[in-house]
Amino acid sequence: MEFTWQDGERTIRFGRGTLADAEQLLDEPYVLLTTPRAQAMSPAVAERAEAVHHVGPGLVDELAADLLQQVRGPLVVALGGGRVIDVAKAIAGAREGVRAAAIPTTLSAAEMTRVHRRPKGHEAAARAVRPAIVINDPDLSASQPVSELAASSANALAHAVEGAATIRTSPVPSLAAREAQRLIDVAWIVPDEDPGHVAREQLALAALLSGYAIDAAHYGLSHVLSQTLVRVGGAGHGPANAAVLPVAIPALERRNPRRVDPDGSLAELARKLARRAGADGIRRLGVPEDRLDACADAAAQRPELDLTPPRADRDELRELYAQAW
């Protein structure tokens, strides 16, 4: 499948081979944010950049603050996963007249949302932005090794579940979310004789649709659990989603009986993805059990919990972490 989607202020190109359209779409001077892995996958995008900055591990607000004074120009292009794209959005949001563009190399769906941290020290003045140009080529966006792809798929599934479950949801985002759920399920029906065969193009489309849904409806309980596990517990983003989603889905179903996962199939899919990702349990992510109290304390302060009522209190959050341990 290949298409161009003009969605408000942004242009989205999707399909195998669409990376070849980068020269046409990125037709103004730009600075590139990327990683060594991503740059090697698309050297031509780096060659055309006025400057290239590698984004290392760390927290988005701190990384964006470090790069803010170094990145100049009308366009900031992110070639990479969710962290790289969120840093580009954060920088664009802190500079007047600067746009962001994104070429994803994971299923993070960060390219589809205006959800991101602001640069540290610039929170008050910065605004939330979403990339004005998105080039989603499944040969890049679904390119991860199978275990990492499973973790990234769990992240996309979490988007699709919550995109249809928050109090901000509406018919079109819900339809997109339901289709994303279906595509992820189908993509991971893997033959026993070929465990590495995953329908990657379907996963790429699912991630894009799930990102659209969560951009419209935002997120709640599941993402609060996983994001706090990253920020406070030190887990990786994809694995954190994979570890908590099997317990978050039933908690969301209890809040919305027969609307989230009436037959338990989504929770079972989440468990399968967690096993494939090597993230079937928080204990496997290197997060010490004694950090779970701090995670529950921090998660209980998050305003996004109000979007999946009734609001989870600290005790419920701690119990969900314990179930996911």
C-alpha cells in the first residue's frame, strides 16, 4: 500500500520506496537529527543536510536542551526512532518559525503526534508541535530485529488501545485504532517454521494509524505506567510498554466493560508481544523491585490518569506494577 495523506498542516507519505521522495519533500535547507544506525540506512538524507547531529541515549527534555543552541535553520529533520523524533519536535516547538519533519525507523508513531517533552529550561515558552512532513517507509520504520520489533509493536498496540479508550476519543480516531489493533494481530501470526517472518508493512501502517488515534485522543493509564517506568525506573521505552500492557489492558476493560477487550484477545496479544520482546515482566528490564514504589508515587501525580476514569490512585498503580513484575 502506498498513499499521500494531506492532514491539516502536515503531509504524510507512506509506502515501500517512499524514502526516495525525501529529496522532493525536504526541499529546503535542513538540519538532521539521527543515530548511527539510522544514518547508515539512509545516507542520502544525511548527505543533503546542512548539519548532522547524533542523538544519544537519555531523556528527551535534556537532549533537546543540549541541542537547542546548535540546531539552526527552517527545518529540523529526524531520522530515527521515537526519542530522535521527539527531540526534533521539542526543538521545533521552542523556536519560532521552525518546522519538524520525521522519517521513522521504529514503530514509535512519534512522527504522528504532538506529544513530547519540552526542552529543559524552556518549558513555559515552548509549544507542542507535530512534524509537518512525515515519510514512513516500512523498509525503515519496521526495520528492527524481531525482538525489538515486538517491543515496538507493543508500544503501537498501547497507542491503539488507549486511542479508543480515553474520554477524548471520537469515531474516526477509534476506527483508526481498531484497524491498528487488527493489523498488529494479523502481522504477528508467524509460521512456526519461520519465526522471523513478520508482516512488517502491516506493522508500519498499524503504527501510523495508532499514532493518529492517540494524537487525537491522547493517552491515560497504560502510558502513564510505561512512561513512568522509563523515567523513574530506567527501562527502555518499547520494553516498558511490552511489560505493562498485559495488565493495563484488563484495567482499562474494567473501566469500560465490553468496550476495550471484551474477549481478552488484546491482552493475549500483548502477552505474546511481551514474550517475543523478552519483556514478559518488569523484572526482565533491569528495574529493581524496590523502584516500583517510586514509580507508583510518580505515576500517581500524572494528570493523564484523568483521561481514563476512574482515575487510578497510588495503590492501584502499585498493584498493577506488582502484577507486571
